Amino acid sequence: MVLGVGLDRVLADPARWHPVAGFGTLAARLEHTTYADRRSAGAAHVLVLVGGCVALGGAAERATRGRPVAHSLVTAAATWTVLGGTSLGRETAEVARLLETGRLPEARTQVARLVGRDTRTLTLDEVARAALESLAENASDAVVAPLVLGAVAGVPGLLGYRAANTLDAMVGHRSARHARYGWAAARLDDLLNLPGARLTAALATLLGADPAASLRAWRRDAGAHPSPNAGPVAAAFAGALGVRLGGRTVYGHGAEARVELRPVLGEGRAPAAHDVARGRRLADRVGLGALIVLAPIAARPARRRRR
């Protein structure tokens, strides 16, 4: 698992032929066959795809049983496949660079690669806020949560988590088409992210510049957030960085625009350009902290197999 994290740091996500992109293509094609405006149809869609990935991971583990080197390489490859922290960090670093050099229109375009909201008219602090919220949530979704599942469930946990998280991004959002069909994907993703989000929030609190403010924001503000997992993570990051996240958020544009008034997280100032780089450094520390915490847990099954 440590080797897989190292591969992600060095290689990041390939521009082409990424296994997760291939899974997304397969899921989109299967949706054309399984779609119906019912929860049961969406649950079947999730069961086939997530169950298939878990079965694939189990087959890989059985095939390498008794061969520690082969098993380690398979685990490293699976870990690299499911992590996305390095690529997301690089995208965020570009947002920070554009903001710090006064190139707001380009920063709006860049941050649109990270968030689903309408970024065309965002102010500088709103672009910084969007980047920080994405950083915080992806510190959990793309790094800590998959490592948690990998530590406790091996390769099946890694692949199953990434399948569920990808399906949530594809069909789990609230739209006319997916309101019922995407219910199972959204609920499964919420469930699998529960431990990772809490570990992410705890590490952000411990490793941030102001643990007391981070803990205060987490306890006071997280419960008001519509997401049970994004709330603790974003609140802990806001307190740790001494900034204020949340507020008015616009999704879509024109006749399909939807305005959400997200709860305010933290009690600091509005984010500034330099806060994006600070947030990225905190996310890096959180990822390293999670690896230090989880690697011994992941090693225990290997020790049992050797005995």
C-alpha cells in the first residue's frame, strides 16, 4: 500500500487509459441497459458494478496467495489505481498560481475542472473557496477513504470503494434522471466514506495550524452541512486554515441554474489566493498522516498469512 501511494505521488493519473476512466465508460454503457426510474434498478446497477470490482479484487488476492512479492505488487497497483490525490493536488496548485498572479478569468476556468458549480462569475475569494472545499473533500474521497478500505479489506476494499465512489459521481447527484436511480449509489458512497471522512477531519485538526479552531468548527458547523461526510472534513479544514467556507453556491446556469445556500463553516475571514496553497499543504500532511496510521493495520493480515 505504501508503494502504491508512492506511485501515485510520482506518476499521478495518466492522461489516457486510466482504469477508472475505463470503468466509467463501462458503467455509462450499462446504464443504458439497466436504467429505469426506480430505486431497485439503480440498486441492481450498483450491485453488478461494485460487486464485480470486489470479486475482481478477491480473485487477484487468491491468485497471489502464498506469493508475497506478487501480492504486494497487486496491492500497490490497486492502490495507485484508486488514489487521485496527486492529480487533484496539481490541479489545485494551478488554481493557486493563477490567483496569485492576478489571472482571475483563467482561475475560474481552472477551478471548474474541480467543482460542479457555475464558476463563470466567481470573485477571487469565491474561486479560492471552491478550490479549498474541493481540496478538503478530495483529501477524504480520493486519498484517506480508499486507504481505510484498503487497510481493512485489501484489494477488494480498494476496488470496491473506487467503484462506489465513481458511481456516486456519475449517478448519485440530484437530478431529474437520477433522483431515484442514483439513490443506492449515493447511499453506498456515504456509508463507505464515513470512517475516512472522520479520520480526515481528525488529522486536519491535529496537523493544522489551529487545532482548537478546527475542532470547534467541526463540532459546531459540520452537522448543518447536507453531506454527512463533506461537512466534518470541510469544517475541520476551515478551522485549521482560519478561513470561512460555505455560503451561496450556484449549480448549472440559465434556466437550469440551481442556487444552494450552504451553511457557513468556520469563523475566519474569506479565503484569499495564498490560502489555496496552504490548503494543499494541509491536504498533503493529512494524506501522509493517514498512511502512517493505516499502514500497520494493513500489515496485520499479511503477518497472519505468513504465520
